[in-house]
Amino acid sequence: MKKEVLHGLNNNFKPNISKKEQIATKTLLNDVTVVIRPADKGSGVVIVDTNTYITMEKEMETGDSYEITDCGGQCNAEKAVKKTANRLYKDGHICHQLRDYLILKHHTEAKLKGNPKIHHKEGNPFRTIVNGIGTATENMAGGAEKELNEFVKSSPSYIRDTSDFQQKLQEIPQPLPNEAILFCFDVVRLYPSIPKDEGIAACKEALAHRTDHSIPSDAIIEMITTVLENNIIAFHGKEYRQTKGVAIGSRLGRNFACCYMRK
């Protein structure tokens, strides 16, 4: 399979767009005055003026969820992950394979991106998303998330996917009682708004419900705390540390938020 893939990549393919279209595409991609992003919902593609795009700095600097660092945050995050992983291994809570997995040897900074909300949102604000792939805390976040899965999936409100949602709808007795009220609600900026102490308390409850306790709950909480305290994000030449909640895009994000909401 590897040979076939590499052989295919070496073949000369004829482009399905004209030379002018190729030049136009390359010019657009290299245009520093605009940023091309997917819409927050739907399949739209949005071209945003760069000066408008970087206004996301205001959210980072005026809110209480982020603080500007001295650009040493990434180095500190690496040290924190190593310290936690080595201590858990030394105390016999994790094996050496897991310790080696948690310590990412070649890592990079998380990048902040924004997807414009063009679905009837006044001013088309951005949904900020952090690309946490390859960061120092990525594997530790993934390891902690796995331990929270059982609690999240057993939640009464858990919906796996669209098919699961449709199945749950079919299980509701019809017709609905006259006094029934259908409603929905939304938590504004859930991920970066969760108080850390309350989020960690919810995670402790989640870990207590596990059927597999091969890794002690205290060890997992230490991993979660390390991830939350070292969410380092780069944007427009500046480095930020998330001081509240969890990053949208972190592997820990979904289960951390779900545990908090369930509690």
C-alpha cells in the first residue's frame, strides 16, 4: 500500500483548472490582506479582511479567560507535562509506556483560529477555536479524556450522533401531553467560561464512576490540572495562557465540558 501511494504521488496529473485559475488561486492564498475561513455552521467559505479578523485580540485581552504571557509559556508547558508524567510514573500510577506517550518530544504552540458566525448573528462574530494538535499537552489531554468517557456516555442527556437522536425521539410517547413545553437553551462561551474548581470537581465525580480504576483518580486529576494550567495559545504574534475553562480544540475539551454540564 505504501508503494502504491508513493507511486501515485509521483505520477504527473493534469490539473482540472486552467492556468489562469491556478494563478488566481495561488494569488488569493498568498494575499495577506484577507483570511479565508470556513463558516461556523453550514458549508460556507468566508473571506475576511485581515484587520477585521485580528480583532479577536480584543476578546483575548479584555475577557477574564486569557492572559498575555512573556512568551515562555510553551517552554513552561513542556516542563509541567514532563514533571507530572515522571512523578506519576515514579509513584507507580502509570507504566513507562504511558509516561513516554504523555511526553510529546516534538511539539508546537496551539494556534487560535476564528470561524465567522454568519447564521443570523449580528456583526458576524467569530467562534474561537484552538488548534491543539502537536502541543505539549495534547497526549496528556487525550489520556485524561479517555478516562472520562464512561461517565459522559452514561449521562441521561448523552446523544451519540444524529441516528441516536432520531432513535430517542421515537421513544418519546406521542402525542405529547398538553402541558408539555418544548424548549432549547444555549450556554454562551461554555468551554472558556467553566470555573476550573467546579470543572475539576465534576471530573472527580466522573472518575469515581469508572469500572476500570487501574489509574488512580488522583493521578488523572493531576493530568487534567496540568492540561488546564498550560493551555498556551499563539495569535497575531502574541502568546496567551487560558486561565479559565478549557480550550475549544483541546482533546480534553468535550468531556471536561460534558462532565461539568452533567453535574
